[in-house]
Amino acid sequence: QVQLVESGGGLVQAGASLRLSCAASGRAFGSYVMGWFRQAPGKEREFVATISRGGVNTYYGDSVKGRFTIFRDNAKTTVYLQMTSLKPEDTAVYYCARSSRTVGVAIAYGDYDYWGQGTQVTVSS
């Protein structure tokens, strides 16, 4: 069974930086594509970023491109989301997810089969 535990969320001011971590249990972490999504109150879950199993390929949602960076440490079975230049519209619960894909990247909600419990990020203006 795969478990994903996010951490690093919090309350910050606009323009600040924050790093989220997602620690994964279970086998073969390095074999799967990983991703981050977020969900603001009253809105649908939104794709944020994805990373290939080896960490070479990444892809970002338009709203975070150039500000967020996803990376992973397969030895530590952890995936990270480095967020910079945060804006109030980045306020959401951020979810880590493991894709069923083992090649390329994955941007669709349906490509992911395991999800963390989420961590709240609040950006004040």
C-alpha cells in the first residue's frame, strides 16, 4: 500500500517562498511519475506540476510556470514543490499524488491513483 504524506504548508505573505515535501512509503517510488495538484475553496482540483520517474522531465500548470519547481529525491522517496513569488491566488490545499504512469509525465487527474491528505497553503496580501 502506498502512503503519501505532505508537509511544509503554512501562512505566508505575498512574495514569499515555501517548500512543500511529500514523503512516500511503499515500494518502487522511483518507478512512478509524481505530481502536485491544488484545490481552492469552491474550485475544482487544479494540476500544478509533474515530474518523471528519474526527475529529468517536468511540466507545470500555466498559473505557476516560472515560479514553482518540482523535484524529487528517489533515495529519500520524497518529492518536493519549491514555490516562490507566492500570490494570494496560490492559496489552496496542495496535494501530492502518485501516477499509475511509469514513463513521461502526467497532467490529468485520472492519471493518478494515490493521493496524500493535503497541506494548506495560505498567502496573504
